[in-house]
Amino acid sequence: MSNASDQSTQNTPVYLAADAGGTKLQLILYTHDLQIVALGTTGGTNTTFKNAEVIEAEIEETVAALFAEAEQNLGRPITEIERFHCSMVGGADILSAALGRRAIVKQTCGHGEGEVALAASCVDEGIVAQAGTGSDAFFIQIDPITRKTVQRIVGGWGSLLGDEGSGYQIGLKSIIACIYAKDGRGPFTELYPLLMKEWDMKDLWDSINIIQGDKDSRKRIANVAKLTSFCARNGDAVAQRIYREAGRDLALQVNTVIAQNGGTFRGPVVASGGAWKGYSGMLDAMREEICRVHPDALVQYTAYEPIIGSVYLCAKETHPNDPTVRAKIEENFAAYRYKVAQ
């Protein structure tokens, strides 16, 4: 964390960035010159899969710790937050209330998942292939006449009806691959013994009761992707196939959202979300499929975790035409660089 306790930071405005979904909530409190003063992390905020009272208790504790850390680092209490930029799936009202009990939030700006995912690469136009627990593809372009941002989406139908290429689907396909291996319908995979150990099962049939008895079975299934990642990186052919299929699924979403919006686009195709971190072959497969249709497409991982997208979007407004913004983000937020398992 940057040292922000000198005199120059004691009177400067502070800003807050937040990013939250089904897995976790992240908070970054920072100064006008993009120096971090406090960090906060807690569990997911999606009320579809988690009790609202639990979310509220976790947020309250995290915000209290955030303000305490900021006061210690700045040498003064935080009574005002100049701008609060966030992208949240659930829990936004709970977080705003927790902040409001401690400080005046002068301006709140909410952003969509695709918007912050693209901004996390410090670019303004492009396509986002989002693959976390769920999945979708975002078309984000600036209209050359109105200069307004145009956004479109394909996918995002949820785990029961879609989310192809997501961490959930990778986990589900991995469990099915284990079932096929047990039955003899498919090849053996190292996923099988790893899943047996991970879930402490004596027989794979136990998985039925384990999944049905879990109140957050979606998260349990998605977490199996961690085993898939380990196996894929260690040469397991079944696990690698599952990741390549996920990459092709996301490529279909990307190519579809481009086709629905005229067939052309500006900027990179950015892979964002935790599922991409599991195995590099997933991006290779997506790149191959996209480049069949768009040979000049630049297909790459996002530069930073999504929360830095909120920092960048805020900085665009508070530091207009400042060519040093990207360099400051690189210097002060390096810990949030997007990292992929090798």
C-alpha cells in the first residue's frame, strides 16, 4: 500500500471505488493523486444467493475497518468522500447506508459490469468477454457523432439457462466428466480423484446429496473450476478440453454481439473475470475463433481487476486530459494487476 500519511494527503479529497458480485466485495479508498489510503474485502453481495442480513453484517464490519485504517494512515477522520464509483451485483444500498453513517458521500456513480471490465484496461472502447461465476459479452463503443457510449450485451442468462464459458459451467462440466469417467462413458481424468478428496466422498454418488444439501450449490459447483485449473495446467487432457470449450463458448458470444451491432468495432477484445485465470488455453481458443471472423482483432486479458475500472472512470472525470493517469495507476495499483495461472 502507498504511504499517504504525509502533509500533502491530509487535506486532499478522498475517493472510493467498490466492486462486488457473488464472490466478494472489494473497496479501495484513495486520494486525489491516486494514492491508496485504505483497503477492504469481504464476502459476496448477491442477495440471490446469500442472506441479506449476512451481507449487511459483513459490509458493516468491513466499512468500519476501512475507515479506521484510513484515519490511521491519513492522521485524520474521514468525514467526506468526494466521489464513490462502484459496480455491484446486489448490496449497493446496504453499502451506501454503511458509508452514510460515517461520512458524507458527495457523488455516487454506478457502473455496469462490462463498463468497469473494459475500463480496467484503461481503454474507452472495445468488447468484453466476461467470465466469472457467470458469463456474458459486452459491446462498448463511443458513437462518433453524439460521443455517447453505446453498450449492448449477449449472454448473462444465469446458471440454469446459460452462462456458457463461465466458472460455473467449467465446474459443472468437470463434475460431469468425473461421472463419465466413473461410468466408463468417457476417459479417465485426474479431476476424478481430486474431486473425491475435495468433497471427502467415499463414492461419487455422494455428490448428489452434497450438491442438493448445499444452500449455495452454484458457488460449490463453480469452485470445482479450481481443480480443473490445476489439472489443465498439469496436462490433463479432459480439463484442457473443458477450458478450450469455454473459450469457444465465449467467442460465440463475442462474435454474436459484434454481428448484432454492424459487424465492426474499435478497441481490443478483453477477457475479464476469474474463469480466465484458470488456464491460458481458454484465451487461445477464444482468440482463434474470433480471429476466424475478425482477423485483425486484438484479443487479450484485461490489464487490472475490475475495481480498477472504477478508479479509471473516476480519474477520467477528475483528471481530464491528464496523460499521467495511466502511469499513476500502474505505479500505485500494481497489486491489482490481472494475473493468469501458468
